[in-house]
Amino acid sequence: MKNEILLGDEAVALGAVHAGLSAASSYPGTPATEIMEYLIRVSGQGAHFAASWSVNEKTAYEEALGASFAGKRAMVSFKHVGLNVAADPFMNSAVTGANGGLVVVSADDPGMHSSQNEQDSRFYARFAQVFCFEPGNHQEAYDMTREAFDLSEELGFPVMVRMVTRLAHSRSSVTPREPRPQNGLRTGEGKDWILLPVNARRRFDLLLRKQPEMVRIAEGSRFNALSLNENDRSLGVIASGIGYNYLREWLDRVVPAPSVLKIGTYPLPDALVARLVGHADTILVVEEGAPFIERQLKGQFGIPGKTLRGKLSGDFPPAGELTPDVVRKALGLSPAILREPGPLVLSNRPPQLCVGCPHADTFKALNKARETHPGSHVFSDIGCYSLGALPPYNAIETCVCMGASVSMAKGGSDAGIRPAVAVIGDSTFAHSGITPLLAAAAADTDMTVVILDNSTTAMTGGQPSFGTGAGLLKLIEGLGIRKERIRVIEPLPKHHEKNVAVIEEELDHKGLSVIVAVRECLEESRKKRR
């Protein structure tokens, strides 16, 4: 088969297709979005598998799990914080096990380019006690994904593939292999999939008994490789994932050459780690994300007689992405010689709402209405409108996680904030804003919820929204909110004064009200015109 130039995300997707994928589900989130975009594109070109966006990550995981229980190969993908949302079925599927191969792709975002935190999905894999692959390059992203499906069916459990931003969003050549056919339908009796305590205890015991086998698989995996310098014991390097790529940039300049253990799977290959630690006097751990490997080596008191270096020792920054230059410094090499910048000076371009964005007009009206309500507090949510925190709007005070705006506004109102306002997008509302609004409706909480309906999931590139248009209004009313307290505005400059008046009325209302700001995303409108 011909080589292809692919994003890391696309390499994962192609690996899944060639592994006999039958069903894939996802919720968009950078840096994982392009996995599903690739699958939808390929499935639309005649490939015979299902690929679709889901309303949230938990739903996506459960859809993939259902396909696995049917004996089919299924994949679910999302960003690292999406795994938080899917944690309930993820943890429990490690107990039920998988029937058809079930692969979980979690894309971490070191450096927080578009995320709230830097959490490391390897901890989740260890927590659930499932096998995890960590690609270091695009070829491995393809190969590991293919192998993950095989291993999932061999072990009978889900398998994780951990990606990171720099690999997900860069391009390189990938050599694909001949695809295998899809599995046939094979539902089985399904007793293992009923997590009543009598079954769960038995299945959990099986998961525990599988752990030594997972270690043996890791020790024999071609993605883990040990190279010992028998003539020198001064330095040993353990490098995982993309950290191994950065290490390779400088290896030929390190004298004497260190012993190197490349890590691409978890649990750690204990025997290989023990050989390296036993051989070298100083151990340097190069890993992207948290000091996951380093903490396991250090344990409670460290390795007697050895020097362990990594993030915990200060040899690498505790936060942010690894870079080749950071690795170079940790290896004791002199700083790279940089070329002097040319005369061209680029202006700083902080993130901002698109010119003409409907959210901008909503924030302008909301800010004007709040002038007569000095005690107000706006709890915002995850989406383009999070940029309302920045000038010139300065319109929000709080943003934490998907759906939290409605919950926090209810809590703030219960604590005495008047008026309490929640701002949430239509896609985020469908994702996780419905349930807290149901609770607020039951209590008729004194708060105002502003739903920004721009008909799409704009922040991640215009994926479909499951809560928009007339259906959204019916849903809101169905949650128990009185019809007269459901107001619709069109955020346009010509409607500014009218929109301000509507918002002021609802801020004055003692009880729950919902304002839906309806206007299509500008970029999506342009796409349609093109």
C-alpha cells in the first residue's frame, strides 16, 4: 500500500479502519477532533462502518461499548477532559470487559493550548487497570491503534491509546498495511455485562488476574526497546511517547552514549525497567505530561544508590509541553545556537471572537443590562463564548467545565447572588446543561440562563449541535420552565435596545427564566454560502 501523509489523529483513524472498525463515536474536542472528522469523511466515501458525533463523551463511550458487546470492533475518541465525562462507563467497562475490540483514544493537551488543565490520561489507564499504548510518532499511532484492537480481543478488555497535541496535530508519512475484514455479529450470552455485585466481583477478580499477563505483553512488545551501553554506566534514559522522539534529536551528541529504554506501552515492562535501573547510576526520565513513570520509579523513598532525574527533580519544567531544547538541556548539552530574528516583527494576536460573531452582540446587551444590577455574577461555560472573559467584553466571571454554568448559577443563587446568570452554548447545553436546568426548574431557582444558539459546535470547527432551533425551545419547556419565562432574542446590533430590555426583565424576575439568543454562527453561515 502507498505511503500517506497524515495528521497523527488521522493515522489513528486509518489504523482503526484497517483494523476492521465497525463503529466509531466521539464528541468534538481539541486535540482529538480530527479523528472523527477523518472517519466521517472516509465513511461518506463508501466505507462500510458507522461514524458519528455524539451528544457528549459519556454517550459516545456507551455507544462504542454497545457495538463491542455485539462483537464488532468499536472506537471512541475524545480529548483528555472528555475522559472525565466518560469515566463512569470507562471504569465499569474495565470490569465488564469487551467482546469485539474496544479502543479508547484520549488526546491529552500538555501546555493547555485549548483546555482547562494538563491531566495525563495514563493515570486513568492505570486506575482502570487496562492496557495503554502511547505512540511516539505517526507510524506508531497507526500501528498501535491496529494492535490495540487485536489486544483488546485477546485480553477481553478495553485498550487505551494516549495521544498528545504535538503528535495529534502534526503531519508525517505513514506506511499502512492491508486492512482486515470487520467482525461478524457475535452477541454471546452477555452475563458478564450485567454488573450486579455477584457478576462484578467475579469480573473484577478476572481483571486483577490479567495484570501479570499485561506486564508480560508489555515486556515482549515491539514498542518497548532497551539498548544498554555495556561500556558505560553513568546515564540511563527512559523515554516514552513523543519524548523519545525529542531524545533522538540529541542522542548522537551525548558522550558517552547513554543506555536508553524506549517506552510505548503501559503497564510498564517491569523486567526492562529493572535491567536499565540496575545498569545505570543516574536515571533520566523523559515523558510528556505528568511524572507518571518517574513517580513509579521513585516510589515512596526513591531508588537506593541511584540518582533519579525528571520533572520531580527539576530537570524538566513541571508544566507545559516538552520540547527538543528542553530535553537537550536535561542531557547536559550546551544550548542550541539560534539565528537572530529578522527585521519583521509580528504583532501579538490574542484569541478573540470573530468579527460579527453573534455572541459579541449578546455580551454587549448583557453587559448593558447588568449596569442596573450591580450584584450580578455571570457563570459561563466551555465554548467560543468563553472569550467573553477578555476585553472588550469582560462579560463573564466564572468558567470551569462543560455544563457547569447552569449548576454554578444555581449554587450561586442558593448562596445569595442576585441576579445569578448562566451563559451556555446550544451544543454545551445538550452535552451537560440539561440536567442542571432540570434541577433549577424543579426548584424555580432565582436565576437567568442565557443559551447562545448558534446552531453548531463552533469552537471545534462546526460539528453538529444536538440542541438547537425549535427543538431546543420545546426541550426547555419540557423541563418544566413556564412558557412566558422562555424568551427568544436575535443578537444583532439593530436589536440591541430591545435585547437589553428583555434581559433586564428576566434579571428582575424572581424565579427561573431562560433567554435563548438565536443567530447562526458567522463562519458556518459563510461555509453554507460557499
